[in-house]
Amino acid sequence: MSAKDGKMRYTDCVNTKNTFRLIQSIPSKKAEPFKQWLAQVGKERIDEIENPELAQDRVREYYELKGYPKEWIEKRVRGIAIRQDLTDEWKSRRVEEQRDFAILTNEITKATFGKTVKEYKEFKGVEKPTQNLRDHMTDWEFILTMIGEKATTDITISKDAEGFEDCRESAIEGGTIARNTRKEIEKKTGQSLVSNDNYLQLTQKRQMRIGKKYAEKDVE
């Protein structure tokens, strides 16, 4: 990795998963609060597997803490459910690789908005690869995404698509339905629904509220 002097130096690195494993192995009492937090997160994950509604409630809480409005959060949660139905359908039809999921998602997004996921991120100024494009969508972009994915799911089922190529055709058809919807609305309103607006910049007031809520949780 690049050092302060600009030269490349051999560096020991670790990913997130193994960072947690290292912390778990530290005998110091100073690491105990973090170990307790990891245990709590693990418990919550098990609870969510047993009761999926808890996962949705937690998603709502996380987005609220980030400053998103409740109306947006409800669309996001609904979008997650529609996305899950689609990926479950793909898995049942011999599309299992994450890389294939990404390609199929790109087909839907490109057909709907005329941009791939990467191109759309660049358009909206989403720089980090780990950031989800959907977390920076406007209401209409969200709705059109849900239309495209729901249409893709139903077309896949009605055609009894099997394998990657069949599912790819369904993805393009589903995205085309969403694109036609977008074009019709844009024609009537005279405004583009493809927007570079996003939720990257929270207002200072919201950031202060987030800090206050986290502080209250620490006290509890």
C-alpha cells in the first residue's frame, strides 16, 4: 500500500470479518465492550431469522437514525421485499452466482433508466463501491425500480424461465415496462425522472439528531 512517503510498502491487511475475529481473540478487558456488541448483533441476527418482521423494524430504525424521512423508509422496506422475491425466483431457476445477479440487475436498471448501476452511481456522485444506489434514489426512481423488478419477477414466472439467459431476457422485458412507464410520466409532466438528486448530504440538524439518539442509546 502507499505509505506517507509515496512509496509502496508491504502491509498486513485484514477484512471486516477477520477484524471481528481478531477483536474476539484480544484478552484485554478494554475489548470487552466491543465483544458484548458483537454478541448482541449476533443475537439480533438470530432473532431476525426466527421472526423476519424484526429485521424490517430494524431496517426502519437504521434509516431513521441516518435522517431519512419515514415515507422514504417505507418505500425502501417495500423495495427490499420485492427485490428479495426476485432474487429468490432467480435462485430457484439456476441463477445462483452473485456476479449473475449483478448482471441481471444491470439489465433492469439500464432498460429502466438508460444507465447501468455503475453509471447511475457516478451520475449521482455515489463514490464508495459499498454504498447502495437505492439509498440515494428519489421517490419516482424507487417506484420505477420496484415496477421493473416486480415485472421481471412476474414475467420470469409466466414464461417459466430457466437459467441465466432466459432470466436475462425477462429482466430486459421487466425493465422495458418500467422505462415505458417512466417515458409516459415524463411526457405528461415535462420533467425527467432520471435525477442526480440523492441523500448523500444530510442536513446539520439531522446529523445532530442522529448523534443525540446514539448518545441516548449508549446511556441506556
